[in-house]
Amino acid sequence: MTERTRQAASAAQKKEITNRWLLSAPALVLIAVASVGPLLIVLLYSVLAPGSYGDVKWELSGQGWFNVFLSRDIFDDTISLADAHVTILWRSAKLAVITTVLCLIVGFPTAYFIASRAPHNRSIWLFLITIPFWTNMLIRGFAIQEMIRNEGLANTILMKLGIISAPIQMLYTDFAILLGMVYVHLPLMVLPLYASLEKLDFRLVEAGYDLYATRLKVLWRIIIPLVKPGIIAGSILVFIPALSSYVIPRILGGGKNLMVGNLIELQFGQGRNWPLGAALSITLVIIVLFAMLYYVKNAGKTGGGHA
């Protein structure tokens, strides 16, 4: 290839890259305005002073960030840990992790079952998995509430069977929130797992059995490593909305078992402390960002082509 040919090819490549950027410009501007813009406003609010009746004072202040984990006594100015905020953040993280684990435990065999069906039957099972998405999350939350309240379906059946003599208090507990979040977010785990399992070469599973591997070894040494990107993707898709969940804790927690999403809404509403609400929002974004970085790092190592 002559020097002139190389220069022409390089110029054509640069022109193609420029055209791609120009074609992507409207989408990039929309993302910047609709996503990055509001995030920058929240970040700005987090370093301003709170107003007397909501809103903010245009004075730089670190009080919002200070109050995320610490509190100052109004009488002697002593500094102590903000127990309520730490408890809510811990509850949110704990319930999000448990929700992710339970969705994985239930979703993996479900996805494996669908992927191992005949190709013409898989669409029917996927259709059944996606049906809950057709219903608003608020309605699904009320459906769970009707099932686990003291006079609900679960307690009624248990009492008629003689297993319990009095209704079990399930509503307005962490259990109720956990049950609701698992029900709502389970399809988000099943679909990425199915996408990975569908591409799995089941001849490798048969080869493992031919080499006298047990079912557990085949699962642990063959299936899980090959579908690991789907496991990570599903876990991230469940963990992020579960961590910032607002509707389900509000309905099933009854205002007594708050999560970080409810705490943020409380600061922008009744609390009238917008800088603190903004600081809590950015804290949540940082946690989600670390989760996404973990996913990108691990998906790159394991080969994202399976997901």
C-alpha cells in the first residue's frame, strides 16, 4: 500500500468517525440535558445551605453532607453518629442484597427450565414471566398487601389449616418489603439469565456427565462459569432498583420501615431539608456507580459475549 493510499484510508476513517459523532450528537445532547443536567442540579443543591421553609439558600455549605452520617446536638453542639440515617442506609443495602440473592436462587432454575425447553415453547414461558410488567408496580404492591395482611389470604389459609391460632403480623415489616421487592424484581433476574443460558452449549453439560461429574459439579464447574455474565447482569438489574425502591417500602412498610428512597422523599417533603435530601441522593448514586463499575470489571474478565 502506497503512502497516498494510506493517507486516503486514514482520511476516510476520520470522516466516518466524524459522521458517527454528528449522528450521535442529538442523542448525546438529550442525555446531557435530561440525565446529567438534573444530576448536576442535585449535586449543587447538596453543597448549599437549607432554606427556612424548604428550597435552598445560595450560600455554600457542607451541612447537607455532614448530616448524611453525622448529627450535631442542638444544645451543646456535640457531634454524634446519625443513627437513623445509618440504620436506614443499612436496611436498604441489606434488603437490596437479600432481594438480589433470593431472586438469583429462584430465577436461576426458572431461567434454566425455560432455556432447556423446546425452542417453540420458550416464547410461551417468557410471555408468562413478563406478564407482571403489564401491571403498575403500585397495583402489584397492593396485591401483596392484600395477601399478607392480618385478614389476608395467607393468614386465612394458615388459620383454616390449623397451623396458627391467631394472624401473623407480616404486613409493615421488613419481611413484607422483602417479599414485595422479590416479587417485583424477579423478572429482571430471569431475563438476563435466560439470555446467557440460551447460548449455553448443552453438549458441555452432557460431556460433564459422561466424565462422571455429579450434578452439583456440573452446575458449579461448567454452567455457572459460562453464564456468569448473565448472573452479574441480573444481579445489577435487581440490586440497583431494589436499593432505591420507594413504592414497595411505602405500601408494605407502612412508613415505619423506611428505605433510603423514602428518606430522600421525606427530606424534600416534610423535612424541608433539600441539601440533605440532595446529599443522600448523590450518596445513593455513588453506591450504584460502584456497583456498575464492579459489573463492568467482572463482565470484561468473564467475557460479556454470553450475556
